[in-house]
Amino acid sequence: DAGITQSPRHKVTETGTPVTLRCHQTENHRYMYWYRQDPGHGLRLIHYSYGVKDTDKGEVSDGYSVSRSKTEDFLLTLESATSSQTSVYFCAISDPASGAYEQYFGPGTRLTVT
Amino acid sequence: DQQVKQNSPSLSVQEGRISILNCDYTNSMFDYFLWYKKYPAEGPTFLISISSIKDKNEDGRFTVFLNKSAKHLSLHIVPSQPGDSAVYFCAASRNTNAGKSTFGDGTTLTVKP
């Protein structure tokens, strides 16, 4: 299994508070991603990174920001959490330059915004 | 506009029989397709992929078929086992932007003993 960890694994927070989720990899993969999974919506891309300090928006980026200051860490920040951001968040990594397009996912973070 | 669609939210099959999961896409620029499997409370795991230059790829009990003219792919599992019960996601990528994949909503497969 690819070395990907997410922290925290569970979090309950109140509306309006800032929240930061962390993804850490030990595979030295160039690409890192943040997805959210909601019932009936599959996996939706929030933001992704194609290198240190290189990030781009996904399809559901509003209300989220990311940062990648090291190859191994990718942070997702909810500046002011809302109930609509209650979801399961997955981090993933990939290394398409190697010719393999598959992504490897972390175990997920369940976030509840009350 | 959903570019990757899995029209069947769920599928139930008997152990030992074939499971066929379907996926349709609308963007003709997609040229690489993947299937992932997800168990509850775990992250998705990569299962099998296919490039648009092929129409079939096989890995053990799992075979993916690609029909480019119909913009359709399918995953066949033969024989199905109870451990195959999971959510299956179809995903599509473009070689010019290989770092990004677009996912379908998933199909929940239940294999009954």
C-alpha cells in the first residue's frame, strides 16, 4: 500500500470555525489531491497539486484553500466551515510521469460541521 | 454536466455468477479509464485500467472492456465473490492532463452467498 496518512481521521467542528486537514505521503509522488465524497455524488475534486507550491482548483473549490510547502504534505483549509462542508474527505497521490495514472487514496477524514 | 456516468446505483448478484458494472462518458478527449473499489470506512483502491488504444484489459477475475464509439466501458467480475461487495467507481483521464481524473458516482455491488 502507498504510504498516505490523513489527520485527523474524525473531526466535529462548529459553523464558522476554521479547519485544516492534513495529508502526508512517503512515496515522493508529484501529484496530490483532495476529494470529498457525499452520498449520490461520488468523488468530487476540490483542489490538487502538481508540485511544491503548484496548485489548481477542482470542480468544488469554493470555500476551500490548499497549500503545499513540501512534497510530502498537502493541507486543506476550510476558512469558515459551513454545514454544507460536512463530508468525508479523501487525499490521494499519483505519479503520472511514471506512466501510471492511477491514484492512491488515504483512509479519509470524516468532518462534521454542526 | 456530468462527464462520467454510472447509471446503476446498485447491483446485486449471486456468488459465482458474473457481475457487470457499466460506465458511460461524454468527453471524447478522455483516453485513459480506471476502475476503483471502495469498502466502507476505507479509501478507494485502484483495481484495473485501460488505455483508449485497447478495447480489453484483463487481470485475474477482472476484465474491463472499452467501446470508444459508444463511449462506454464495463467491468466484468467472474466469478463474483462475497468479498467483491463494495462500491465501484469508474474514472476517466486525458493523456494531456494525466494528473486529473473525473469520477462517476459509483455503483454499489452486493454479492450474495
